[in-house]
Amino acid sequence: MILYNVTVSIDEAVHEEWLNWMRTSHIPDVLKSGCFLESKLSRINGEEEGGVTYSIMYLSPSQEKYDEYQANHAPRLQKEHTEKYQGKFAAFRTILNVVEQFHPNVG
């Protein structure tokens, strides 16, 4: 499995609008690509000056599915985000290979 993490620091002036857009449009559009099993939106503790920082995590079942997303969907979706919030955000992406998953024993 591949964990694709996008960290975004968004300007406080557009924070609420951006958060709503991410919840109702962008994240659903990424998931509609069929390349991810789920997504988690998290606010990062500890604010940077002038911005609010989030982590958006997407879990892909395989490197092939992640590569499909990058080739066929990411350019359009990233362009849409950049055009909408130009100059009001900073983002970086991290790709992680899930080595092992652990779950609590229920008993």
C-alpha cells in the first residue's frame, strides 16, 4: 500500500472557504479517480504565522494505482487547486510505502 500525504498551509483569510472546498469538491474528486481506498483530513497542531496547516492523507492499494493517479488525474486536480488559491498556500507532498499495519487486540 502507498500512503500519499499532501501537507498544505493555507492563508487564514481563505481558510474556511478552502476547508469547505476541500471537503465538498477536491477530496471527493481525488477519491473519484478510483486510485485510493480512503482519505483522512487532519489539522496539524502548532500553527505557522499567518496560516493554518493541514495534512490530507490518501491510501492507495498499490504503486500502480498511485502511478495511475499521478499520470491521469493529479495534473488537472493540482492545477485546479493552484488556480483557485494562487499565492495563498504552500504545499508539499510525501509518498510513503506502508511496511506494516497494526491494530489493537480486541478481546
